Amino acid sequence: MPGLLWNDTPIGYARLALERGVDRYPDGLTYGIPEGLDTLAVGDRVVAPLGRGNTPTSGYIIEMVEKETLDEAMADRIKLIHDRDPSGARLPRDVLELARWISSYYVCPIGVTLAGILPAAVKRGVGRVTRSWIDLNPDPTDQKTTSRQQASVMEYMRGLDPEQRPVELNELARQLGLGTTGPIKKLLEKGLLLQDRRTGIHANAPGSLSSRTVQVEPTSEQLVVINDVLEVLDKGFSQHLLFGVTGSGKTEVYMRLIESVINRGQCALVLVPEISLTPQTASRLSGRFPGTEVAMLHSGLTAAQRNHQWNLVCQGQCGIVLGARSAVFAPIPDGQLGLVIVDEEHDNSYKQDQAPRYNGRDVAIRRAQLADCPIVLGSATPSMESWFNSVARKRSTLHRLRHRAPGLTSPRVDIIDMTRQRRLMEDPQDQISAPLSEAIGQVLAEDAQVLLLQNRRGYASYIACPDRNCGWIDTCEHCDASLVCHSSTLGRSLKHLRCHHCQKQQLARKTCPNCNRTVVMLGSGTQRIEEEVRRRWPHLQEDAVQRLDSDTTRGNDRLHRILEEFGTGRIRILLGTQMIAKGLDYPGVRLVGVINADTALNVPDFRSSERTYALLAQVTGRCGRGLDQSTALIQTYKPDSRAIRLAAAGAFEEFAREELADRAAFELPPCRRMARIVAREADETNALTLAERIHGGLQSLVGRYPDMLLTPPMPCPIARIAGRYRFQVELTAPDAPSLSAMIAAARSMEIILPSENIVVDVDPVSLL
């Protein structure tokens, strides 16, 4: 690294976004380019000195700066870039522009935004190895070999066709049956062979499920959608919403569009909401396009695999890039991206819950705009935002698939009133009603499979004193939330409690600390349902019943194994949280049971009804994937709820019409745009004071922007998390430009500066 930090004569200037949470310079810091680094370009990752201590800090060149634009006095004090970053990573211009947009729109320092784009494995160079490649020397000075092994090496190399050379050193030794590379190295010393050292990423390929994808003739409905999108494929940016009932063949539409993009020599970016969907989707894509490199980018890969896949994309070797939320930042070379697909676009998993708090769906739209290519958002239950943009704002073209694909049947969906069923149940702890139990038994007798949804993990929701006059509930000492009961082993009396917000754990109490009565476990999670299933159907082998939730799938290999065994039929009953509601396509599923459909309805959030409808419609759509008649049973204490009633009827458009009317009446998104600012402090008074200061500052700006609405500070629904009290201020605007303008003004006036104590969430999907 250069010894001097300034006063050397730079040969140019560049603006850097350094990977630090410095919001004072949202557009980056200017540095000089020293001699020897004249080939630096926008997107290159470099190391530069930062702060009084000149700490070497990594960052990206986001812009080249002309000397004439610099203040003369400042130019004399500008520090010099140290060197290129050892990782050698660089970002395409589209990704850099995307990061700048995210930094501005989602109110996050550009350095923090960029720091989250490049995977840590790429920064550290995990899996990077240097290998030697051996070739014949066309003009050797010495033709003699001194051993039989050396002679065999030369004979082998001379017998290879030119396109088969060079050969990797260890592979050459293996092919010749040599126990050592010594004879080859001797030939290198003599000059009979030449050596080329190459650096690459060594990693095993990501695993995937066996492919079940076959090419089928598209239906008339599918053909209309395919042709409509193909007509505008080479005409720049366009936005499309593919609304198709579950099983209508949205995947086949994706495949046909991807095929056209690959044939043009371009790359398709495909986003899915969950890691659990990635292996199945990857299997389909690989099976459909066997000669095309499919890169996978998601957190379930090993570090070396992530580095390897990232570099394949960066080098332009992939026709398809597949991944979860963060794959939207894939380093696809500029000009190569031809299509973006966001499957299950309604899913909340696309929203990141830490800075930068971006929504992967909306960022994907911006990525398509920058690449000037079409984007297709697909879902059986579109988000209210996407539906509103299509039917009201006309910003996207709506395509409908109203019928299931040939070979699939529509399930019969029935609602079970649990208020009535509860009176008939002998054991008050049971959660499976008589109609659902009877249906499970019948399906098992017919050698078919069952999916059971309970969208709450753990064993019990909370532990409490049975005496109503006491009212004690075991809550987290750091959060205003009850502790959830978990069981390490089914059937054991020893259980532990866990806070799902701060992750604190403790052993469960057996008696109430106030009145010494034996405590009771209330509410049920997936563990309790598993226990009940095994008790009711003891003839099933242990492996025939499996649970799929975030507690059981912390290892990616286990997730893949469970899905593969369910696909082969070894698992007869698969129960779990919302993970089982997304994208699973198994023809053996004849019954879907929803244990408690009211879980999301009880959440204090205006989106609770939308989330309930989407979850129920998605999970009931997991059955009916074969020729046999299938059934979905929904247990609920609120059978007249609009979301539950219309989800059972499959009436999305009616639900959306009524839901949007309610949102408009109360001036809520998507009819308006929202930003949520949360102030959090260890002291409750300080948290309220901070929220009031933010509110006062925003209030002074409201008059400058028309039709702004600002709520006074109020406690968050969960008022304390991890020992910090939380107060929120909500700001709504008529449109995104108005909201962005006001937030930018508040940011420049330092009314809101993202920090540990202030969280700015633009377009929040959860108000907890």
C-alpha cells in the first residue's frame, strides 16, 4: 500500500462508497487515484483510508470525478486510494445504480447498502485456490527424459489433441496412475513441459432434487400469456402481473419465456421467496435446459459454493440465475439481463427486516428498469400493491390463468367451525377435529399423503396460571411478549421456553410463582400437533411423519432430504408452518388440513386479512396435483371471516375489491404510500422523547408537501424488544415521489438519520 495518504499527485479522482454506516455523506467520499491504478473503473472494489486513523476500509468506485469540479483547497487534501481490494470483486453498473436507488429510497447509507450486496464469502475469497495447468513446450531446449515415468508423461501429453490440453497437474498425475507429481515437475524444470497457474473457486455444486420436469404443450390460456409477453420482450422495460390459480401452470409460462431469453443469448433472473423452493425450482430448470448453466444464489449454500456461483454469474457464464431475495443483486454483466421473474411475488419473505429494509419484489422492478427488460410478477394471490398497480394505476399488464392445468383437479374446500367442534372433543388439549381426523384416516388408508398447516412453531404459545384471578403469564424479561414453549423430544415432560424476538431461553416453570398452582400450556404449535398425530396414528413409522419449520430445517441438507422423501412417498404426513404452503408440487397429496386458520387474523396489522387469505389459498392449492379427487379442510373459530370464507371459495378478485375499498376508506397502502419511523431506547422516557423529536421535525415539513398524513408517537404493538422500548411515527403520502421527497428533506435536515436508535422502514409489510 502507498506510504503517503495525501500530497502525492493523483492521476485522477473517484467517488467511493465505503462499507461503513456513514450517513453524513450519502453520495460517497472523493479520493485520489495514485499511479499504478490507472485502470480502475466504476464498479471496482478498492481499499482506501478512512477517518483520522486512516483505517483501511473497503468500498466501491461509484463515479469518476473531474478535477475541475473539485474545490481547489480540498483537492490538495484529498487522500489516495490504497489499492484494489484483495477479493478482486467488482459490480456491474446496473447493480451500482440499483444500490444508489436503494440507499435513497429506503433511507440507508450507501456504504451499508453496498456492504450487504457482496456476499461475505466473495469478500474473503472462500474456496479460492490456485492450480497448475500443464502443456507441451512447443520449443524445448532439452528433449531427454531420465526415467520411465517421465517418458510415459511425455508420451501421454503428445497423444492428446490440442483442444484437450492443457491438463490440470493433479488430474494428469491421476490419469497416469502416478503416486506423486514429482516426474511432472522434473519435466517442467527441464523445459519439456510448460506450466500455467490459474486461480479459481473450488466448491461442490449445490445439491438439488431429482428433476420431474417434462415439457408439455401449453394450454390456450398459457399461450395467450406467453405470446403477449414475447411481443414486448425486445422492446425495453415492461411490467406484467401473472395472476393464475394454484396449479394453473405459471411455471410453464416462465419456462417458455426463459427459453426465448436464452435463445437470444441473454440471462434470466428468477426470484423465489424461500430457500425451500430453490432446489425444486433449480431441478426443473436444469431438467428443462440441460445445456444451460443455472446459478443458485441463496443463504443455504456453503461459503465456497456462494463464492463459486457468484463468480460464474459475474463472468457471464450463466443463462439462468435463481435465488431468494438477495439474488436480485446478482452481478449479471451489463446488457446481458433479458428477463426478470418474481415467483410468489406476494410473499413477505421478499422484505428484508434489517438495513437496508428493501422489498425484493420492488427492487426487482427497479433492476428490470435499469436493464431495460420485462419483469413478470407471478402469484395465485397477488399482493394488494401489485393488484392495485395493475387494475387501478395500470402500471402493469394483467394476465390471467383461470383454470388448472390438464391432469390437475380442483380440491373441495370445506370450513370446520371449531367453536362447535370443541364442544364434542373429549380431550381439551386436542387440536385435530373429528372431521379432519376422519379425513386423515381415510387418506392414509388409501395410501395417499397429507399436509397439515399450523402457522406457529414450538409446542405451546404460552404458559400461564390456570387461576383467572391470578392472571400470571410467563413473559420475556427483555421483551413485551410471552415466552413460547418448546420441547426437545416429543413426549418428554421437561420443556424449555424461548422468546421468538430476542432468542432468550430458559427452563419452563411447573408452578405459578405467585400462587404456586400447577401451570397450564395454552395454544398449540407444530410440535404439539406432531405429538398428537403420532398418538392418533401409532401404526405409522417414525419417519413417515415429519415436521417442517424453522426449528427442524436449520441445516439445509435436512430440508432437502425431507422434501425429497416426501416426493418419493416415504413421508405420509408432512406438517409445518407456512413453509409448506409455498410452491410444493406433489401429486400424492390428497388432503390438506389447516389446524388454526385464525393465527394471522389476530395480529394487530391492517394486512392481517390479506395475509390470511394468501396463506389459506396457497396451502389449499397444494392438493389436487394429481388425477384423484382431493380435499382441503380449514379449521377456524371465525368461519364468517371474509378472508377465510372467500379463500375457501377461491374468490380472490372479490376479496381484493372489498379489501382495497377498506384500505381506501382508511387511507392505507396501497392507496397511499407509508413510511414507519421507530425510535428505540433502553429507557422508556428517552424512547418517547426521541419519537416526539422526530414527530416535531416531520411536522415542520408536512406543510411543504401536499396531502401528507402524520400520526403522533405511539407505542409499537410489541412495545419492548431485547430490552429497548419502541415508539413509532407513521407517515403516509399520496404517492412514492412525494414520500421520497419528504424523507429526503428530513434526512438532509438530520431529522431522521438511520442509527441503532432510529429505524426507518419505507413501505413496511409488518407493523409489529
